[in-house]
Amino acid sequence: MKKASIIFSLFFLITSVALAGKKKSGKQCCKPKVEKQVNSDSIAQILALKMGDYQTAIVFSYKALAQDPNNLTELINLAKLYYKSGQFELAINSCNQIIQNDTMSIVGMELAALSFKNLKNFSAASQLYLEMHKRFSNPKYLYDLASIQFENKKYDDCLNTISAIVNAEESINKSIGMTRQNAMGQFINEEINLVAASLNMAGFVTLQQENLKNAEAYFQKALQVQPSFVLAENNLKEVQKKQALSTEKK
């Protein structure tokens, strides 16, 4: 947290300098110089980002916020910079500031939830996803919640959440991005129907519970919703192979 204290000190220093400048001169002739400085700072920040120098980019964000502390766009930019640089606690602090300025900020809540996940605070992340689902009536956030429950082996909770997704009318019109690896080892990004993706996850859950029959049924249902769902098709084949081996042993 030493870096954070240094940055905050810099923020207050910049704010003090800005206020002192205003007291010395209230003339309109100073405005073009401020605009020129802002433009040069923006260019410098872009260059810092291209070089992967997040700390410098963060300093320029604080300089912009010194001019306008409630600038929502710049607050979001700062939160993203903290997230990209792996400073998740500071990202959450910035997200809190964003949400205080805009209680319906989707970006602020999503970044906070992702930051909590990276900090392994799954309880806080789960609560945020539930809150987002309530606020925005979007079952995609329930999918995020189900993923956390699956990762933490809360299989019964995961299946209950998946049931809520499948039974929500709006789910059938939603899709999520998924990545799979093809036979050549290449990663392919695909848009998968939310219901199909959820049923595929349910198949994984029941597979972990060693219930091959239910797993097969879930993968088949996923393919009924989206026949082109290659991952579900491959999972179905794997389950059927396990069933065949189990039958042979008997």
C-alpha cells in the first residue's frame, strides 16, 4: 500500500497546486494554457499505456481528477488502470467512488466484482453479481455467480442458480463469449446462447458428482438449444465414452 499512499499524496499535492493557481489569477486568458496542458497529459498517458507503464498512466489520471474530482469518465479510467496493473484493492476503492457518483454504473460494479474475484473474495463477488442481476434484470450475472459456485465446488448452489437462469424468459435471447481450443491447438472465441452455456455447466457439475446419466442429459439439452455448440458436443462424447467403459466393467 506504500505506492497507493504515494499516489494519493501526489493527488493532494496536484490539487493544492491547482487551487493555488486559481487564487493567483482568475483571468480568462489562462484557460487555453490549461486545455493545452490537458491535451499533452492525455497524449502522455496514451504513450505510457502503449509502453505498459501503468503507474505513469495512473499519475496522469490523478492529474485529470485534480481538475475535476467527480469526472466519472476519468474515475472509470483510473479503476481500469488499477485493474489492469493488478492493484485490485485500489481498483475496488475507485469503483466505490464511481458507484457513489452513479449508483447504476454497470462498469463500476463489474470491475469491482472482477477485482473481488482476483482477490479470492468470492463471497463479495457473489453478492455483487446477485445485486447486478436484481438491478439490471440480466441473467448473465447469474451465470457469473454460477461459475464462482462451480469453482468453489458448491455444486448444489450452482445447479440452483443454473435452474434460475434456464427458467428466466430473457435468458434465451442472451449470449456469452466462450473460448475453446480446436484440434490444431488454436483458441477460438464463440458467442454461445446463455441457456446452452448454463446447461453445459450443469453437465460439468453432475459429471463431478459422478452422475453420468444426468450429465449426458444436460449436454444433450445444451445441443438442442444450440446444435453448433462444439464444446457441449465434445463433452457429450466424453460422457458417452465413460458410460461405455462403465458398462464394460460390469
